[in-house]
Amino acid sequence: MNSRFTDYYRCPAKYAQLALRAPLSTEKGYFTFGADTICYGSISDRRAALTPGEMLHDARRDVVSDDGVAYLPFDPDEVIDNLQREIYAGDWRQGSNSILALLYYSVRPILPVNARKHLQRLFLRGWDKVPFPHWPVDFSVDNLLEELMLLSLRASGAERIPIIWFWPEGKSGCAIMTHDVESREGRDFCPTLMDINDSRGIKASFQIIPEERYAVSREFLSSIRQRGFEIAIHDLNHDGHLYRSYDDFLRRAAKINSYARQYEAAGFRAGVLYRRQLWYDALKCSYDMSVPNVAHLDPQRGGCCTVMPYFLGDILELPVTTVQDYSLFNILNDYSIEIWKRQTTSIMQKHGLMSFIVHPDYIMGRRERQVYELLLDYLAQLRQDHAVWIATPGEVNNWWRQRAQMRLVECGNGWRIEGEGKERARIAYASEVEGHVVLTLDGPGSGNSSTKTDTGSNLAGVR
């Protein structure tokens, strides 16, 4: 019941005094925990809503604190798992298995972008009316955990609770750039794309399709690694059918794992961001990048509702937290970075992960390339002005795994961090100020040391 809370903040377990108030219903549904936090799961003493568009009960009103314990009408671990694993979205395999989908993917390789975008706009019509997750970024998991921190502070009576800060050296947030290479033309544009990235000092990962789309030579892979960029596996052949059936998926997963060893790739992303997290144990990758934060503009709706990395078994999920370049240009018909700026601004307020998918295939035109260069300039400015850590997915994977094994040990009147990588880690403290959770960095490299998180309105800023 408390494990997702302590995993998220890496705080001592003694501060996580959360317990169930009463037995849970056997049925799952939607409810809220505060104005901006939609939950999905079982709840005590009442029936949750069947859809997120109904009038939802605010379970925060049912919390009771007694003798240092906050008693909740739901299990936070269950609710967070249901959101991060998209249990609330049901079985979306029918989207990729429908007759229309099978027909579409059979002709997709020969369809020009102008034809594809019209079909996709038709399929995605009404995307802006979907009530949940919230567009353009959903923070339901992060908001819930902030509320639990506030309850823990009040129930325990502690003035402050120590945590291990989210990013190394006290960085305010993190950004990663990823490039899905979908065609031979995109593959051939990769050297130019690396030049563009290097001109801003921003390394990225290239997701490579192993079969059918284009030839993958050792020289091509080496040219990426030698310049300090990373390689990840992008599906098997990007035909949209990776999760069509479990037996077929197992056969494909075995091939994907073989290519991952051959390419020395630790990461994976499925084509079209199709995903089925309950099958992930067949993938022998270290991290995955297939789950959107909010998937209104993707064929498979849903979203993990968090802007932080999280574990799915042994695999670390690095969620896609911003709109893809293809969707920006061809679905929204937007050739600016305004939506990206809007998303990154809100993600930075949560100290989260800003992850981008930009395809070499779709930025070869002058107009598209200019937009991408504006995005890189913007990220470089965030790095300079706001201490954002711009890293590769592999670096984030390594850090998050180290942080997951670190622990805080009390020493005298303070705390110290133990575990591999502790020299890069920073201690922060959570406290309550005027009804809000405030996170204050402690020690060297803290920069702007105080950050106020408004759990009621999703606003945060430097105090």
C-alpha cells in the first residue's frame, strides 16, 4: 500500500503511514482525490463511476487521520498501477486487429504522408473531447503522490520528510531526445540530424527498425555510437501487428531480443506506440519508451498519467510526455514549438521527464527542420537557465536504477544517502507551507533550493 509512495520519493518507510480505512469494493471505477487528480480502482463504502466523464466522488473527503496514520478509502498502489499500466483503458488490441487497421497497415508503406494524415485525422476525430487523461499533459499519478506526501506530513507530525531528489546533481528536471527511424530516407538523413543535434550539444537515441524497412549495416550502427549517440530497437518491422496475438508476439519478441544483443541496444520502443504491458516480461530490454503520458493523438488511446520514469517489473518505462513531431505537423497542422513549450513548462513544474520523439523522416523539409532547430535552441536555453539535465535514455535508465537502490540513513541530526551513485545524488526535504508541499534541496549543487508544489491546482514555482 505504501510502496509506490516510498519508491517515488525514496523516503524512509517510517514516514509512509498510510492504511486502508475499510475493505475495498470488488468493482473498479473512477473517482477523484482532489480537484485535479482522477483515480481508477476500488474504493471503500461506495461504488466508483464507470466512466471518467461522470460526476466523480472526491475520496479526499473520506480520509481520516488517527494516531499518526492517515486512513484512506482506497489502496494507492493499486490506483497507481492501474494508471501506469493503463488498466483503466481496457483491452486495446482490437484497435490494431480490426479489419480497417489490418487494411491500413497493409498499404501504409506505399501511402504518402499527405494521404496518411487525412486517414489519421478521420480516425482520431474527437480526440480533443476525450475527458481523461487530461491533454496536453496528465499528472494524475504525480498529483496523487503529492497529496499522499501532504497527508504523511500531517499524520506523522513531522516538520519535514527527507527524500532523495529525482535527478542527479540537483537538476531541476530532465529532457531526452529520441529519433524513430522509419524509412530508408530517414536512415540516410541520420548523419545530418546528428550534426544538427551536436551543434546544440544535445545527444539523442536512434530507434532502429531491424527488419524489412531498410538495410541496417554495422557501419551505420557504428557511425551512431562513435559520435556519442545511442541505439535502441524500434519494433521488429513496424507493421502495426506486434501485439496482434500472444503467440505471435512471443515469436517476434525472441527476434527483437536477438537484435538487441546484436545491436548492443538496451532500449525498446514499439511501432505506433502500441503496447501491452502485461506481456513485457518477454522483452529482455532494460528500458521501454512506448507508453505515452496521454495518448489522444495515437491509435491506441490511454496514457500512463505520470511524467516520471517507473518500473514495469524489471523494465524501466520512460514515458513519452510530449506530442510527436508527426502529430504536431500532420494532425494538428502546427508548425511552431508552442505546444512543446506549453508541455515542457508544466512538466518542469513537476520536476519531471520531458521526452521527445522527432523522426528524421519528417524533418527533412526546410519548414519542419526550422521548427526542430527552434526546439533544440529552447531545450539548450532550459539547460542553461533552469538547470535541466539533458541526457540520453540510457543515462536516465542508469540513474533511475541507481536511485531505486539508494536509501536514506539517519546520522546524528541529519541524513546521508547510501548506495551506488550516491555522490551524484542530493537530499531534499518535503514540508508543508500554507497547505502546499514544498520540496527543498539540501547540500551542494542545489541551485534554486526551494520548490513549491501546489497539490490543489497543479501549480509549482521557486520560492
